[in-house]
Amino acid sequence: MPTPLSEQGNDEFWKTATSSYDSLDWQKKLTGQIKSFIQRQAAWLALSSPPTTDVKLLDYACGPGVVSLSLLPYATKIIALDVNPQQVTEYNRRSLGSLYPPSLIRAEEADLFLPNPQDTPAKFNQEEYNHFDYAICSAALHHVDNPALGVARLAERVKVSGRVVIIEFLERDLNALAEGSVLSPAELAAGAGSEEERLRRNAEYRSHSHDNAHLKDFQKDFLEEGKQGGIYHEQHHGHEHGHSHGDGHDHGHGSGEGGKKHRHGPHGFRTEQMEKWFRDAGLSEVKSVILDEKIEIMGFGGFEGFMTVGVKRE
């Protein structure tokens, strides 16, 4: 019986390690929620611990490794990819600190969602980067220009009988957020009903990893454009920086004419739309499940999340 990664290294390091990416209380809570949710869905995902056969997993937009950590008991090899070199460095710091050999778990810098696949370095066409049992992308698809293309690219990477797994935010609660109606009764009683109060509570995080102008744009997307039902915004940043949701997914931004475009929306999807993209990518047995606990992002509470899974049959 194959030995899971959790028994081949010391995952206690990842359980306790902190960095600038998960140092705030809401970030730690979110990390725990994602990990717990994934592990509770193990049977639904056809995962077993220990694995009954070798399981090769792609963690795309890996951040410092929240998803990878969640899946250590079920996998024998994990390849993690992220467009942000800082996240790749942090991921590898944690995995090497946990005594996991790079041959079994490592992160590399790569963008698999480029419109022209020929722009992806040739090395990523090798067998090692294909025919995965699972390709997972958590809380990152809403940052790409073409989410449908992203799903298709992941589907191309899994083997026949392999699974694509997307974890994202539900659009319906984002519209509710735009109307200011998603605060809990306890928050309302505490006087947290205004956008100003939301931003005040989030001051620590703003100074931690975002400039104020960036957060104001974030607020505009949700509270102004969201009221029009669009919740979609494209920005061109005049500098390079990383954008972190605290779920372990930093997203690099380019600058200038040749820079990468970063979308601050739709910041959520409908499950029906996600499932259509899965089917369009040739995946079958497509199903979605809603997270059973609402999550908090950047001090904005009350988000609902969901997971969509599809199987490659040909």
C-alpha cells in the first residue's frame, strides 16, 4: 500500500508555520475552514487515507500550501504551481522545513491559463506535469480573465478517470454583500452595519499587504458595481505586487502594456455556470457542494463558498 505524504515527512511544521500570508486571525480561520471542508469531502472526492494506489495531485494557484496540506494524507506526490514567485518560495520553505523531499512535493512558478498554450514553457508539457489524478484550484479562478479556459486547462492536465476540483465563492452572497445585507445579527448588534466599520475592522490587513487605493478599488467592486449586478472589474496596476486573500493564494500583477491584467471580479460564480464550464471542458459526473460554513475575506464576512468536481472519462 502506498505511503501517504503525511507519513513521509513532518507535516507538523505546516500545521504550525506562520508567515505574512496567514498571520491574521481571519486568515488562520479561513485556512482551517478550507482544510476541514476538503477533508470532510474526501469520500465524495474518492480520496482514501492511506491511498490505495499512487495519487499524483496538481495544486494550481497553490499559495503557501493550504490545499496541499489538506491533502497530504491522501496523496503520494504533489506538484504545486503558482504565478507568484514569492508564494512558490514560501511553499517550498514550508515543505522543505517539513522534511518532504522535492521529488514528492514542490512548487514551481508557472501560468497554465495563458490564451496561447505555446507561451507556457516547454518543460510543462512533459509527462511529470500531466496525467494527474487530481487537479485542484482553490479561490483563484475569479482572478483570471477567462475562467472557462482555466477549467479547460486543468481538464487537459488530468488523466482519464482523473478529477478536476474547483473551490470558489458563490455569486449570490456577493450580491447580498453589495446590498449590505449579509452581516450576522451579532455583527449588526455590535454596530458593524456600515461599510466604514468593515474597513475600520480591516485596517490591520490593509496596512499588512494592501495599499489603501487597492482596497478602495476592492470596496468599489463589491459595494458600487455589485449593486448593478455586474460585480466585474478589470484593473491595470502601475506596479508589481502580490494580492493575497489570506487563503494562501497570492496573485501577481503586471504593469504596463505587456503586464498581466488582474480582474477584481466577478469575485464569485453561480454553480450552474461553473458546472457548464466543466461539461464544456469534457468532464462528466459534474457535481457541486456548498461549504457548510460561511467564510470571511479581508474583514468582509458572510461569504458562501462551493466546490465543483468533474471526472475525465475520455
